[in-house]
Amino acid sequence: MAYSEEARSLRLCTAARRDGQPCRAWAMWDDPLGRCVVHAGRGHRGPLAPGFAPSVHARYVPCRCRAYAWPHRPGGGLCRWPEEPLYRLTTLAGTRAWWRR
Ligand SMILES: [Zn+2]
Ligand SMILES: [Zn+2]
């Protein structure tokens, strides 16, 4: 995943750490204040045994720019979110899994 500088600043946690430094964690897609898991108070407190970390899929608002014909993860592949894509995939939606047919 390659974010542009603008996308990166949009995606970083907006909260500050206890020592005053800006938090460098990624913000959660669904936090209205753009905070990371810890600063939104949703992080697990206390140690987790290896292998017991909850497997939570990243939730995000799909990007609908013209890079792909389907909603996709912002900044993924050809998508240059939040900018317009330079290239777009000409594959039509629903034809991605042609090898599964
Ligand atoms: Zn944070
Ligand atoms: Zn996009």
C-alpha cells in the first residue's frame, strides 16, 4: 500500500500521545474523530497471549473513484485516494474471479 503524503496525514491518528508527540498509529476508518484503536478506547488493555489476538478485519469506507469499477479499499492498487487515479483498471466489475469459473 502506498499512500501519498496527503493520504497518509488523513489516515494517521489525530490524537496525541501522553508525551505530547502526535500518535503515529493508523486511524480507524469508522472513528468519527479519526483516532487509532487505542485513542478511541477500543484497544485491548493488558497483555494478550500469542495467538489470542482478536482477528478483526479492517473496516473502511470503500473508495468509489474510477481506478476500479467496484468499491475498493482507499489507496490500494491503482487507487491514489484521496486523489484521482492516474490509471484505471478496465476490468468490469464482477469479472475479477474469472479463474474461479
Ligand atoms: Zn492514536
Ligand atoms: Zn479509489
